[in-house]
Amino acid sequence: MHTTRRQQRGRRSVLRRRRALAAIVAALAVVLIVVGVVAVVRGMTSAPSPAAQADPGESTSTPTPTPTPLTASQQLLADSDDPAACAVSFAGDGIAEPPQLQSEGKLYAYLPIPSREGAVFAGWYATAADAQALTIPARVNGADIVTCTDKEITLYGAWKTPEEVASENVGVPILMYHQFTTRPEGEDGWLKGNYAYINDFDAHMAYIAEKQFYLPTWDELSAFIDGRLFLPHQSVIVTDDDADQTWLDLAVPVVEKYQVLTTSFVITGARQAPSPGLHVLQRSHTHDMHTAGDNGKGRMVNYSVDQIVADMNTSAQILGAKEVMAYPYGHYNDTAKEGLRQAGYEMARTIEPGYVRAGTDKLALPTVRINYGMGLQDLINLIG
């Protein structure tokens, strides 16, 4: 009996030990589970990115997004060191001209003249609606000052059919002034006819500005002669010969007041100063051929081709431009024309009366002479 009781007590003791051990094991298991969950959570919230694990020396900041590529206009501006740079883009049916840089506050320089099979370019306009309507006062060219918004601007091209252009039969007058006077009665002497009364000149320029005549550039006139560009009926080119002191003192302020594009044909052997005004283009009246030769006529018809080329190249170096010149005294011949071709001049203005039309000889451009006593009505009769 005693043995049985001892055995029973032993069994109970073993059971108690087993229960205690099981409780300890269970508690340890719970602790381990909790620790494992915490470690996993911490790992998910604080583990470094794969890139950081691959290279611990790199920054863990957010990567910089790839910049949007610059447009062609923006790239032109980025590459320019001109603080007044303006990127001009071109749009319209059949227009594929790349953008170009102009300088804000200056006149447009050599805008492109696109070509298209079966069409004649009709100019650049400020808006697409103006281009569609061919609104001439809104047509933009080298007579206009460059103005931009945020350093960019878009011009819109227009077209006409060759038949439409031919039917209009436009003739462009090139006005030719010489000297100017403040005397209503004019100057004395045999050159009196050369001196325009300055008040008449003021009235002329005011009329051209008020009526919004189109003022073609020389490259536009060349394209018009070739049949590549449409010019409207109310087109006029204003020129002065010799660039003498009365032109500088009296006429240039009038030109700038009305902002009328004008070409001054300069004898570069006598004047080498920069242009006297924003709206004044200086082109050649030769360097040293505005003098009579052996036969009493201008040197231009006495010199050889090589002599003409040398003189005209000297003049071009001073002016920084060729494109057009004016014959001294209006004297020219085939030798003179060949000299100009070899010197790289495309056009030359004579003193022969007439209007420039499609097909006109570019080295024999006619002119409309303005003499003393020609008032506003005389000008209207000549240019419309």
C-alpha cells in the first residue's frame, strides 16, 4: 500500500513538472513570435532601396526627373548670347521653315521666302486669321520692328496662285530723292530740281505711313521680280541718293518720325559712318565712281570690269551689304553690269522712269524721280 501511494505521488510530481515545462515553452514561443513580427515590420519600413543596397555611398534622395527636351526655338535661345534675342517660328499651310533668331527692338532681317510648287508666297502675317485674309497692314517684313512675348513669336505664311498674282499686274515704284531744303521757294542754281522742300517730304512720308503702304525690302523685290513673291498694289520703296548733309539733317528725322523704311545710296569714299537711323538702310552708290571719267560720263562706264569689281567690293566692305546699288548719274552699260555681277551684286537702280514689275531686269531697275515742287497730290498721282 505504501508503495502504491509513493508511486502515485511520483506520478503527480512528474505531471506537475511536465505542465510547468510546457508553460515555459509556450511562453517562449509567444515571445519569439512577437520579436519576429516586430523585426519584419521594421524591415519593411526602414529597409534601404535596392539601389542604395547596391551602392551605399550614393545619396538616398529622390532621383531628379529627366528634363523635357527643348524645342528648336528654345534651343536657339539657349545657344544665343544676345540679350535681345527673339526666336521667330513660322507656321501655315505648306510652311516648313526652321525658326530663326532676330533681335528684339531692331528691324526684321531677311525673313525667309518659302517656295511651293504651283503657288506664290504672299508674305508673313501677325496671326493666322490675318494670313488667311491677306490683311496687308498686318503683313510683317523687314520694315517692321521685332517685338516678342517671352522672347518668342510666331509668324503665319500665306499663298496665292500664279494666276491671281499675274492678274493683278502690280508695278512697284522706287522713289528717288536727292537733296532737301527748308526754303519753300527752293534752292538757286541748275540743281534746284534735286532739292525737295522738306515740308513736301514730310507730307509724303506722312501719307505713306497713314495709308499703311507696304514697304518691300530688296530681297522681297528680287523675289517679286522672279515671280516667287506677291507684293500688293500699295507697295513703295523710298530711296535717297548721295547721303549728303541735307539728307542727314533734314530728311532722316522725318523718316524716323513716321518709321518709313528708306534706303540711302551712299558714296562710301565720302561717307563711312553707320546708318543715321533705325529705318535707314545704307547701300552703295559706289566707293569712288561718282566722278566723271574721260568722256564726261561717270567712271562706271569708263572703268574695266576688274576696276568696277574692286571699287564695289571696297564699298561693300564698308557698308556690310551688297544686294543693290545705284548707278552714279544713272550711267551704266554692259561692262558695268558685268562688273556688278562679278562683285556679287544682284540689283542696281537706274534713273530711268518706270515701275518694277515681274521680269524686270534686276540690274536696270527703273525709278520714280521726285523733284522740287512736287507736293502731296503729285505723289498720290504717282503711287496711288
